[in-house]
Amino acid sequence: MNNKGKIYVVGIGPGNYEHMTGMAIKAIEESDIVVGYSTYLDIIKDLIKDKKTDTSGMKKERERCLLAIDYAKEGNIVAMVSSGDPGVYGMAGLILELISDEIEVEIVPGVSAANASAAALGAPLMHDYVVISLSDLLTDYELIKRRIDAAGRGDFVVAIYNPRSKKRVKQIEDAREILLKYKKKNTPVGIVKNAKRVGENVVITTLDTMLEHEIDMFTTVIVGNNNSYIKDGKMVTPRGYKI
Amino acid sequence: MNNKGKIYVVGIGPGNYEHMTGMAIKAIEESDIVVGYSTYLDIIKDLIKDKKTDTSGMKKERERCLLAIDYAKEGNIVAMVSSGDPGVYGMAGLILELISDEIEVEIVPGVSAANASAAALGAPLMHDYVVISLSDLLTDYELIKRRIDAAGRGDFVVAIYNPRSKKRVKQIEDAREILLKYKKKNTPVGIVKNAKRVGENVVITTLDTMLEHEIDMFTTVIVGNNNSYIKDGKMVTPRGYKI
């Protein structure tokens, strides 16, 4: 144990070990204690079986970060694990917002859900794209709708995080309606559940019929731009090369 | 050598080995031949020192993909390497566009430049963001400007790829001007050269003064949203938690 603690905020990627980076594994191995939401600790259980771990409940992100900070203040090297990339709707921001000491923080980037889902679908993010979360727990819903409108207006590819939960079902319907103001009905849409982890399920459909398919909180939805197309079961957005 | 070839389109991440995924390493190890732009082959030279490799010149992306496809048609397992994530302005799309056979293609996602740069800066991508390339080699410049305008209108964080080259200097000036229609002069801007690889250089500045700093083709620029701020030398975009 060092006299001075350190926090690694570690992205463990989409879920399968093989999509973790070497640095993520190294940071976890180097740590005295691993803090994270229990689902993520479970994903990396083989890696942390000899490690001290700690957790807090769902939606207790602030408490979990304070826990990590407290361990670091005691002199520990702490790995705070986050799925995907910790810098995208993950724990990197909250750790940096809460920390008030001279404790070193290192963000270890990972493969984010948008990138993992894109790989499962083909190559939908090959041109300018937007990443947007439909969760209005922490964001004003009017701002979310304004952003979807802007994404449509700019003909961006749109990667949607948190598209629907059990209690929150209307947002994805609204998003589709707003995008239909700018995008054709037959715009390709990819729906990926559990991208690059156990239980992966990939659906390629269109903006017109996307709501006929299962969409939940483990799903990322990617809506194409005006040039996206489907080829041999893959979703492709051209970069612009002459083929 | 198999009777039937396969192409892995492999993202090698930002450049340092440690930020490659296990799957990227496995795919390269499994391959009979590694195809890529010479700069990328050089980055992974230790990993491929016993491998057959092939390349094509800069801007010869189409030729490089056809080379990989030809090797696969001959029955080889081919790793086509791309920096960052091959699904973001990389080779994934072009391979899928060009392939016309029954050759299996697997996209191996990697840590993209936006995510690596964000980790170097702190946590600027913690809320909805846009990824946009300023290169007008393959994209109509009016569309690029329309997208920057839409990104400003939606108060997105904006991650800018290919911000400036030796010959193409005006685009980043235009982008800044368009964003200033919507964003405050003191909006934090992160400028990262060689993120997470040898020669990394991180500058945190503002939209007002960003052009006083060096920006080139090895640089990613991240412009904050209306809530982004600088704390202890890190750029942070709040997710919205009460602190």
C-alpha cells in the first residue's frame, strides 16, 4: 500500500474479457481495492477473485464515487470500474467532480457501447455521428428533444444510449418521430442488445418499423444518415470513397 | 491456411500497446497476413515481427482494402489494421462496401481517438456529444458547416477529428466561428495531440483563444457544452448529478 492513494477510473469495455484493454487489466491488477456496481464486478469476477471489492446499490453512483475517494484517501490504489468507456456517461466525470484532494486520478479509456454496437452491426458510425442518452433522470427532457432535432437537422448518424426502460417508454417514440421530420422512413436502424457480451442480439430494421422490435435498457440504437444502407445483413454508412 | 479466408478489421486503439484490446491482439496473432498503412504497422511492429505484411501508400485506402480482400480470397486470414476504432472514419466501412463474396468479415472495435483524448483531458464527453471530421476530401464542405451549426444549436460537446492539415487551415477557424454563435467565449476547449501514445500533448484552453495553440492532423479538439468547466487542470462536463 502506498502512502498516497490513487484512483484508476477503468473502462472494462462492453463485457467480454477479450474487449478489455491491457491497461484496464493492469490497472485492476495493480489496485488494492476494486469499487463498482455489482453487475460490473460480476463481469470481471475471474480477474478480481483475490481482490478486496466494495460496491453500492443501483443509482447510488455518488455514494460509489465517495467510497472510492475514501479508500484512496486512506492510501489505497483504487480501481473504480465502469462498463464501456468511463468517460461516456460513466464514472470519470463524477469522480473528477467530487475529488477535492491531491489524489491522482487516471482515466483508463475503454471500448464504448456505441463502438461495440457499431462493430456488431457492420460500420454504421463511419461518418459524423451523435451520441445521445434518452434518460431524463439527470437531463431536462426538452433539452434531449432539442438535441435529437439538431441531430436530425445535421443528418448525423445517431447512437442512442438508454433508449427505453420499463418505466420510461415514450422517449424512443418521440425520438423516432422527431428524426422522421428529417430522415426517410427507410433509413436503416440497428438495434443491439448486449453488444459484444453474452446474449448479444442484433436487429437491423428501419426508422419506419423500429418500434416493432424489443428495445430496453441493455440496448443501443443506431439510426443511419441519409446515405446509410444495408448490405448482406450489415449496416453501412459510406465514408464517401468512390467504390 | 484455411480454405476459406476471413478478414478481421482490427482497431489498434490510440497507439500505445496497453490500450489495445485482447481481441485485437488475438486477431492479429491468428492472421496469416497483416495489411495496413505503414504508420500503423510500425506502431505494432513488435507484435507482427514474424508476420507477413503488406501495405499501400497514404490516401490509398481503397487499394489497401482490395489488397486485404484479395488475400482473403486466396484463403488467408487477414488482419486489416486501423488506428483507433476501425468503425469511426476507419477501414470497417470501406471493407464492407467493397466486399462482394462470401468472405467472413469481423470488426474488432478499439478505443477511438475521441475516447482516448477525452481520457487525457479529464471527462469532457460525459454528456451528449458529436463526433465530426473537418476533412472535406470526401465530404461536401457545406454539409460539414451545417453539421457544426447543428451541433452548436443542440449544445452538444463537439469532438473534432482532422481539425487542420498543412494545406487545410480554414476549416477549424470556420468551425470556431460557427460554434461561437451558440457557445460562450470561455467554453472550455481541449486540444490533444497524440492521445495515449508517444508524444502526447494536452492543452486546455477556451473557444476564444483556441487558435493560439498548435492544431494539426495528429490532434483531436474537444469543445465543451454550456456546462463544461475546468477543475484542477482537467476538463469536465457534468453528467447532472448533484455534487
